[in-house]
Amino acid sequence: MWGSKVVSNFRRIRFPAWSVPLCLLGLVTVSYGLLVNHLGFYWDDWAKTLVHRLFGLNGYWSYYAEDRPYSSWTHILFIPLLGDSPVNWQIFVLVLRWLTAVAIWWFLRGLWRDAEWQAVLTAALFSVCPVFTHQAIAVTFHQQWLQYVLCFVSFAAMVQANRSIRRFWLWTVLSVITLMMQLLITEYFIGVELIRPLVLWYLLAAQPWQKRFRSWIRQYSPYLLIATGYILWRLFFIQLPNEDPYKAQTLYDFFNAPMDTLSRLWLVVWKDTLYVLVTHWYRTFDVHLFDEKMQPFAVVSWLAAIAIALGLTFYFYRLRMDDEQSRGQTGKTRQMILLGLAASLLGMLPAWITGRQVVFDYHSDRYAQPAMFGISLLSVGFFNWISQRRLQRSVLLSILIALAVGFNMRLTNDYRWQWVEQTRFYWQLYWRAPYIQPNTAIINEKEPLADQGLFSTSAAINLLYPQPPEFEEHGRLAYWLYSFYPRYASGLPEDLRFSFRTQFRTLKFEGGSPNTLLIFYDLSKTNCLWVLRPDDAGDPELPRITAEAIRAANPALIFPQPVSDDYPPRDLFGSEPEHNWCYFFQKADLARQFENWERVAELGDQARQAGLSPSNTSSNAPHEWRPFIEGYAHVGRWDEARQLTLQAAEKGERYLVWLCRVWEQMGEGMEGNLQWMEQIHQTRAEMNCQKLGF
């Protein structure tokens, strides 16, 4: 009796239309918003923030003059509102994604008024579509999300103009204005704009053919004029200070070598299309699901996915909206599939025309972002076609959305850890180098932060320290990060003199030897960031090129004290992290550089009191104990210096060889100090250094 009453109550539940935006907001929030307070800046976010900090809002006009001269308006409009807070920008792009999904729902339910239910499914799938993996790169991609909102507001307003004859011109003006606003930002969505004639043709389907064609010509004319003018301007008439980085290279190649270009383009189109429509979904199946040591957050994401699948199935099934398939109509399904396929392909067209592709590297799936609408609509149309009942379609779409939500949660968690790694790197650099002489080139073996790029990391370093006024005045940056590999993979200059000149848009750097600060940051070999000195030669952990270049290291560029208490800016880099092993090491290495041995010993005592030692996993790099070994020796605590040395040497014979060299170097210049040399010889004897050739 009780069970039948519960079933009866469930059957009476019907969700109204106004619940759809709330559902979309919930999906976006669970996918990307649960960790919003733990996300930061990534990739080009740093450079765009640096422009504002150095040159003010007007600096964006010259920054974008090279390729997108009118896109500056989004920064100028929103930075006064959002500031430079990573959290504000993260929330902002979440809102933009949600508004895009709402605009898509509004557009589709107006286009197909007897398929409102499918409009909800499309918007829901779009809100979590996993083909675009850079939601967390907020400052950079706020422009594309703003374009998405404007694009579908334009489409929806066009539909409303057609549905409301009395307000035709009002809606048309809104549609045209939003279209022009989004085209002024980037060329990303000109491909999506090309589906407009098909949308309008579907919209006029109720009219006789001849009247339909005349209405189609009349209503599409203003959009055709704008789109054609924009394409001609972007291809042939745009005035840029340098060569267009987004020129239509494929189009020009076609005129020169049509068959070769088509052959190459076909492979790109096939690979990208297969990925966007099918294979990108493979990533939503976490292969670590059945691992014994699966990360707790992965477990949470799968539990959330299961809950969402169940909840959405019930929500979709009990949603109070029309379902054209339930009334036996199939025409709308064919239209959905055709429009979805067109939007998917045309969405990637700007990338293909400019010689780029979706399946290329970590960041290239940004070129699939405009295709997300098409992917979502095509998927809904496909499930409409293969399934006959609303419950079946509800289950299938709910599972697909739930898989996407779980993947997005794990992806957002990955970005969280990327931000942790970034802040660790920047704070360690600051701890070790409270200030660096301007015009310094910082060199690492490879890119120190995965998938961030040297340009972006350089921008962050220039935010980490104050810029000299004379540098700002001439548009120069005080620092730039370079990597030995691949620039010097074939060999270093014989004299180890380096010369660098780099410019990206309005950010430029010029410098070289002797102003070169060598660092080593590779968490597979180190626990912390290392600032190298020439006497680090022979360290077994140093890779080949860095070991060869060690004589060019110039730690004298480091100042022992910061020049401003306002740096690092806490609103950008967060609060100073907990003083763990890397803090003790960095501060001890800084004190060692300036021969403040009492401070080194004090830091060593603090580290050891915290349970850290050369045998501890988080502090087991012998290189990182060198400051403490030398510090204890210089304050006469020889037993502790020897103890740390022998513990560090337990990691392997190659470290023992290096530590023997360290103790040999400690004796250089101290030959007249008999007590000192006696301790050196005693320690080297305990280490059997003579048998190792020292």
C-alpha cells in the first residue's frame, strides 16, 4: 500500500519549463564549479593580466592590434568589474557557459516548437560537452564564451523576429547587433554563423515554397551582408602591423596547389571530425576506475555521475514539454541531424582554413569549441532516431551527460593540481630569489610547468617581481624564461655566451650573458626548484645540456631582500604557502649564497625538527641538503654535517662521488686552517673518497 502510494506520487511529479535554466546551472556547477576557489590562472591568462598591470586598460588596444584589433573591448569592459582575481574570472566564465546553454535552449524551442523537449536535451548536453577541455583557462577564453552567448542570442532573436511580426524589427535589430558584437571579438564563430541560412529555411517551413524563398531572401539579406563583409574584410582588407598570424593559409594553398591541398585537408577533416563526433567520448571512461589505488576524487566523480544519470533520467522523463517523436513525427529529427552535422563541421572551418587542426596538441581542442553546439544537437538527433520512447532517450542522454560530468569534474581537479604546481614554483622562486636584477634571462632544461608554455610562465614571473619604471616606459619586460631544449639540442655556444630576443605582441625582452640565471626544475628528479651555481658541476641529477652550461650560471643576479612588500601580489599568486621542506631549502640556499651560515644552520634545525631528513621521501634529493651540510660545517657542527652527508650518500654511489667532490670544494682556500682541514680529511676518509678517485 505504502509502495503504491509512493509510485503514484512520483507519477504525478511534472517539472515545469522554468526549471530548465536551474537544471543547466546545476550541471555547469557540478562539472566545473565545485573547485572554483582552488583554480587560478593558466596559459595566456598570465600575459593578458600582465598587460593590464603594466599598461592599463588602454594597453589592450595595442596588444591585440597584431591580429584581432577590435577584441580589446571585452577586457576593457569586464576588468573594472572583475579585477584580476582568478576566482572572479572562473565564476564569470561559468556564468557565460550557463548563459550560452540557456540561449541555445531559447533558440531551439523557438525554432522547433513541437520539439521543446529535444531543445532541453541539446542545451543540457552542450552545457557539459567534454570536447573542449579548457574551461578553467578563464581570462583567455572568456572572449569565446562571450561570443557563444552573443551568437545564440542573435539566432534566438532572429527566431523571435520571425514569430512576432509586430516586433519583427525590434528583434532583428537585437539579432544584428549581437552578431556584430561577437564578430568583433574573434573569427572563431564565423563558421557557426554560416548555419544561419539553414536555420532560417527551417523556420519558414510552414510557408508555400515560392513565398518561403522570397521571405528567406528578404530576412537573410542583412545577415548575409554582414557575414560577407566580415569575411572579405578578414581575408583581404584587414590592416595589421605585421603578417596576419591567422591568415587563410589553406585557402591560399588551394589556389597554388589545389590537389595537394585537398589531399592534405581531407586527412585533417576526417581525423578532426571523427574525434569531435565520436572518439573524444572515450576520455570520459576513466581507465583507472578499477585500480586498487584510485584517487578519492575520481571515486567522488563517478558517484556524482551515477547520481546525475539517475536524477536526469527522472527529470527528463517527467519534464512537462512537447516531444515531437511521441506524436509520430520524424521530420524534425532529420532536421536536427542535418543542422547538427553542419554546425559541427562549419564550427571547425575557421581552424581548417587557417591551417590548424583540432587533433594536434594539448591546447588545440580549443578549435572544437565552436562545434560544441553541433555535436550536442547531432547527438540528440541521433538518439531520437535510434530510440522510440521518451524513457529510452532519457536514459541514453542522461548516461552520456553523466559521463561528461564525471570527466569534467576530474579535469577540473587536474587544473586544481596544475594551479598548486604553478604556485609552488613561483613561491619557491620568490623564496630563493626575493628580487632578481632586471634584464635577466632565466633558463631551465625544458619547460618547467607542463602545458603552460615559456611565454605564459615568463609573463607570470614578470608579475612576481616589480618592473623598473624605465622598462615599463619602453614596453620591455625585466625577465624572460627560456629552455635549453630544443633551442640548444644540437649543442651550446662554445663560449657559453647566450643572446636572446623575444617579442609576442607588445611584450618583449632582450638580454643574455652574463645576465643568465640557470635553474633546474624537474619533479621526477628534484623535490624543489634549484637555482644553480657553477660549483654545482658534477651533480648527477643535472641533465646533459644543463651540466654543460653550468659555468654560465650567475646567481649574483639575486638580491637577498625584496624591493617591495607588495610583491608577490597575493591576489594573483595566493597566500604564501605553508613553510615545508622546499621553503627551508630555498631560504637555506639563499643564505648559503650570502654566507649567512648561522641562518643556514637555524633553518636546518627547523627542518630536522619537522621530521625531515635525507631519507624522507619529500626531502631525499642529496643536492637539497648541500646548504645544510656546508652550514653546519661552517658553524663547527661537524658531526651533524657528516651525518647528513652519509645519509644523503645512501641514495647511491653516484651521489657519494658527488658528495666527495662537495667536501673537496669545502676545503678549497682553507688550507691554512688546520682544524678545518682535519675535519675535511676525516669526513672524506669515512666516505672512502680516495677509493672513488677523490
